[in-house]
Amino acid sequence: MAAAGNVFLRARGRTLTAFRPDAEYQWKGPFYFIQGADPQFGLMKAWTHGDTNNGDDEWGEEIKLAEQAVQAVNKLNPKPKFFVLCGDLVHGMPGIRAVFSGHYHRNAGGSYKGLEMVVSSAIGCQLGQDTHGLRVVVVTEEKVVHRYYSLTELGSHGIEKELLDMLAKQK
């Protein structure tokens, strides 16, 4: 298992070395992968209590099902090429104030009924006028504050004083 866990540490240069270039470069025929979705640890208790906004403090049933899923996949022959897990990993409905994403390769966003959607531009290729950068997100008990920084700006000046002050107040 330790060797299998290290596979994620072998990604370099947009390549996961678990997929060897010599073996994966050309089409070798059909393959399959497994897609799992929504283990959503905590939802089963909340659902059975009829209160999906609370009661997500017990994960026992979901953990058993996740283990069952892993065991079932491990028994398959032939083995899948890979496994991808999508959807809600944890049931955490209350307190969500912002959703952060990327993939648009430019900064964008908006809000609806108190939920902010924040799209951060790319570290790499830009499809708009934004600079290559990163978004710093500070979360306090009262609010979520975020700023997009160019790589140059963040590397030379660091995080601005206003955000650092917010972090200091929480200690």
C-alpha cells in the first residue's frame, strides 16, 4: 500500500509517471476506469433525521460503504486503468459562503443569494488580460476575503497588510 500511495508524488512535467510514456504513447486498445461519486460523509445520519442542515457528525455508514467500494474495485480483474472520485466528499451544507474554482483561465465571478462564486485565473496560460497568479483566501469566523496576486507581486511583496492583520486578529 505504501508504494501505491507514493504514485501521487511522482507527477512531474504534466505527467504522472504511473502512466509510462512508452506504454501509453500509442493506442493499445480498449480500457476502462471507475468513476465514483458523492461519498458525502455525514449525509446519511442527517437524512435519516430529516434535517440535512445538521446532524452530519457521524460518518460510520459512509466509511463502511467507501471501504466496500475500494474492496470491490480491488477485486476486479482486469484492473481499471484509474479511479476518479467526484462530487461531494463531505456533507457540509451550513456555512458555505463562497465557491472557488479555476479552469476559465481568467478571473471572473459573481454572487447569488449570499453565495459568492470566485473563478481564479491560471498560473499558466492566460485567456484574458489577467496576469499569471494565485488567489489568497483568508477565512475568519465572520467572513471570507480573497485577493488575486500576480506571481511577481506575491513573490516580491507577499500578502498585503490588510489580510495579514485579519489573520493576526484570529490568534
